[in-house]
Amino acid sequence: MDEKIKIAIDLMKNDSLEEALNILNEILREDKKNFEALKYKGNVLRLMGRFDEALEVFEEALAIKEDEELNTFRMLAKLKIK
């Protein structure tokens, strides 16, 4: 896993969601199809209560690769659960 993604995950776990989102967006500027970055970006957006944006990102990630955990995150976003 990319070191920047690990940093973003740590920030997310410490509720530094805006900082985590900034790092994930930076990764995605370089590689728009980075599955891990999309997966965690969607999750950060969900935790921020930005459910519609999270759903869009989850759909984008699932178009790249099917993932059980991501499907769970997507369902939580649909139900508007942080």
C-alpha cells in the first residue's frame, strides 16, 4: 500500500478527515484510477456526512474493482450512516 494512503488512513482514524481527504485528492490527481485512494476517499466523505459525494466515489471505485468492504461502505452511505 502506498505510504501516502497509510498516512491518510491514520489521519482518518484520528478524525483528521479534512487532512486525509486532501492527501487522497493529491494521490488521485496523479492517478485518477487508484482504487485504494478512491475507496478511502469515499469512506472519508461518508464519515464527514457527505453521503452523495461518497456514493459517487464508491461507484467509481467499484467500476475498477469489486470489493466486499467497499460494498459495505457504499451501503452505509446509502443509508446515511457514518
